[in-house]
Amino acid sequence: MKEGQSKNLGKSYYGQMVNDDIVSKLAPILQSGGYNLRLADGKICATFQGYGWDTPWHHIQSDVFLDCNTWHRVMFDMFSRTLPKERQFVPSCCQQCWKVVVRPKTLLGLFALLHLQIKMDRPSKCGAEIRESVHGLYGGYFYNHSLQEGLACYEAVRKNVDETMNLGPEIVVLLKRSCTEFEMLCGPSDKWEISEEQVRIETLVNKWFVRDHTMLEQPQNVVSRVHRRWIEWAYMNGDATYLNFTEGEPLYSPYVTYHHLIESGKKTELKKSLVKFSRKPNFGYDY
């Protein structure tokens, strides 16, 4: 219902139509051209399928049971965020997602984690943490479907991280529930509940939204872009281990510095430099 409208309208035919009007709620993504109403049955489906290319993440293995686009972008962003604060919710499926998080300190550690995730062969990803809400330059995530599965995964990841060069026991490994954005909006994850209203919304989305469960592997051209961005991210944030991936060459030529002139034994050189740089430029005017 719109702000200011009578609460009693919810019991009317009009109120029922408002509750069932998923098209108006999803108007932004329909207008963007990314989705349309399928001619065969009126269900909402993606206009085209493709790889996400502008990403900091290297996806090691996808999980057929994870449909983050529908649960996060549609149910959470398009529905939950638009509700009053006291009625906002975390999608039911997302509440069953448990992530083991690894926080490498260096680019060398990130690549070590990448090889570890490939070795462990679990649904996972790793990359540069460009989100403002995350403390740390790099992150890796292992996905699980229950607390019990998450705890078992945590033990396995912790052991492997401890034994991996460029990672080790000092690296943070933790188990968390669902996405950070959910806790920021809806509060601590141990307080989440499932309301009747969200069940109605989720039922409506499940009925009319077409999901694509195709498991795709990132193509090499996307991976190349991702790894390039990692190296540039490391340079930009003062992580000198990027030099291991440039054969010791800096990404950019260093600028000329002059502070060394103040060191003892450099007085003559300093005097000459002061004379040189104190000359006024001649733009054709008399000074």
C-alpha cells in the first residue's frame, strides 16, 4: 500500500491487487531492458544470458542451489528494502546460506587462496574486497547450506589455510551467516525470523520469476581481467607483493624525489639545486 492510504484497503479487492502486483514492484529491472514478460506464460525472465564481466571475483565453483540474483537482487533489493524498517526481511533461502570467510593479507596470499580453493573443489570464490563495508583488501568465500555443513567446512578450511604458504595460522578464518548487506539492514543474523508477509512475497516471486540454474565456468578472458584488477588493486593499496607478478617492475615509473638532498654530506649538491629551482620562469615579461 502507498504511504497515507487507508490500512483497511488491504482487505479489499484493490488491496489484494496491490499485494499481487509483482510487475509494478519489478518495474525498474523491466524498464532497464534486462528482463521482460515471457510471451508463453507472462513469467518474468532475463532478456539475455551472459557472464558478469565487471567483477573483482574469481569464481572457483558455482553451486546449482545458489540463486543469488533472484534472492538478493529481486527479493531483497526490490522487495525487502522498499518496506518499512520493521517489516524488512532476509529471504528464507539466504538464511540457509553459511559462508566460511578467509581474509588474506597480501596479493600473494590471495593467489595462494585461489589455488587452495581449486584444490579443495568446493563452491567458492575469492577476490579483491572493493566494498566499503568490508574491512580488508582481499577475501575468499566457501558456501554451505546449513550451520552443520558450515562448521565442517570451517574446520577443513582452517586446517588447509594454516598449512598453506603465504597464508598460515595468522590469517583470519571465520564462519558467518549469509551476506553482510543483510545484517546491515536487518540486524544481527541470530535474530532473523521468517514473517508471513515475506512468505507471501517469496511465493509470488517463485511463481512468476524464471530462474536459470545453468552452472557456468568463468571464461579465461574474464579471469584475465579479474587477475589484472587484483594486481592493480594491490599496487593502489600499498601491497608490495604485487611485484611478484610483474617481475619486480613497478606498474608506474617512480617520480623524482628531493628529500635526500638534506642528508649530511650533500650540502654542495643542495646549494646547486636551490639555485637551479629558484630561477623564475621567463614568460616574456620583466620582473
